[in-house]
Amino acid sequence: MVMITVLLAVLGLIYGSFVNALIWRMHEQEKLTGKKSKSARSRRAALSIVKGRSMCPECEHELGPLDLIPVLSWLWLRGKCRYCKVRIPDSPIVELVTGLLFAISYATWPYDFHGVGLFRFVVWLAFLVGFMALAVYDIRWFLLPDKIVFPLTGLAIVQVLVITVWSRELSTLWEPAAGAAVIFGLFWILYQVSKGNWIGGGDVKLAIVLGLLAGTPLRALTVIFFASLVGMVASIPQLLKGKEGFSQRIPFGPALLLATVIVVLYCGHIANWYQSLVLR
């Protein structure tokens, strides 16, 4: 078990490095939207997530193998590019958190590691990579890109369908659908009433993924509850700044994603703990 945990942590570090590259390339690609010049086409090719080579975000010098070791390369180079000496904007924290999430998910996985349980775990790791990309993108640019949200939505739907076929129980289909409807419905109402001031359109789209992963309407409401707590705690430093803090935006996407991780991995333990308090 220890060996598997370590291997998954290392795998998480690698995918965390991929997340850093992914969000930078996506943001740079967005700047080229609508441009059709030869230089723009060349730039898009260089920024291709599939075919593009790893490069420094500042000088765009192609990086070598020793520049791409997660965390260690950053420490060795002291957070600066080997070629232009400019500080690297990518944070090793993203790599460390992704590795930690991979390891924790394995250690606390609430399902079996065979059959559909193993399938769910593999898919869950893919969700964690997408969640990290969305969280970092939202923190840096206050946006949840459709290019990440929509594939995650498709993956969540596929997961629900596979589990339903595997288990042959309709509850595994309608309960996640109801959970998605609960979060999406609440967020859509908030978005319409506030005209996008209370919650963003990206959060509304993301709600479908979160509801499907939550699995039931009650767990979907639990996601909202924990996300509100996380958002409240994250806003305290801003509130302490007084009027200046009130004017600053705080992305809600990371709070929703963290709340979903908590519910998926620990909702059973939380429910048992709550029942033990009530039944005392």
C-alpha cells in the first residue's frame, strides 16, 4: 500500500506539472482568438497542448529534461528560468497539491479497488487533474474555461452511465442526475437574480459536474454547504482590510472543487460522525 501511495504521489507531481503548462497554454491561446494572421497560426501551433514543446513562459526557450523534473527543477533553478533568468510564474505548489490529492485519494478511497470501484478511482484521478487546472485558472484569471468544464461534464456523464450499466440499478442514474439538477438549479437562479454578480456563469456550468460526482441531492447540498464554508474562510483576509477588501473579487470555483473532493472522499465518514452526535 505504501509503495502504491508513493507511486501515485509521484504521478500526481507529474500531472501537476502538466496542469501548470496546460493553463498557461490555454490562456495564451485565448489571446489569439479571432486572429488569422500567419504569425497567429504559427503561435497556435507552438502552443498546441498535444504537439507543442515545453518552453519557458517568458523567453519561450525550449526546455530540456533537467528543466522538467517536478518540484526538484524549480528548487534547483531557484524558481528562475535557466536561460533568461526571469522568475518562473508556475508554482511548485500546484504539483505538490496534485501529488498530495492523488495519495490521499488512494488512502481514503471509499470504494473497492476492483471492478467498478477501480474504474471510478481511475476516472477520479482524471477529475482531480481537471479540478486543479480549473482551480488555478480561476485563481489567476477569474475564469472557468469551457475547454476544461465541458470535457469533465462528458466524463462525469460517462461515469454515471457505466456505473448504471454495471450495477443494473436505476438509482445510480437518477440520483446523480437529481444531484446535478439541485446544484445547477440553485446556481442558475442565483446567476439570473444577481445578473452574474453573486455567482459566475462558469460556476453554473461546473455545477453539473459537481452534482453528478456528489451522487445524490443531499450530497449535492453538502457540496454547497462546504463550499460556502471554504469561501467564507477564504474571504476573511479580505474582510479584515475593510472597504478595500470588499471591492476585491474572490473566485468561488476553487471552493466548490475542494468541497466536492471532501464530499466524494469523506461524506460517508462525515455522515457517520453526525449520526453519532445526534444519537447520543
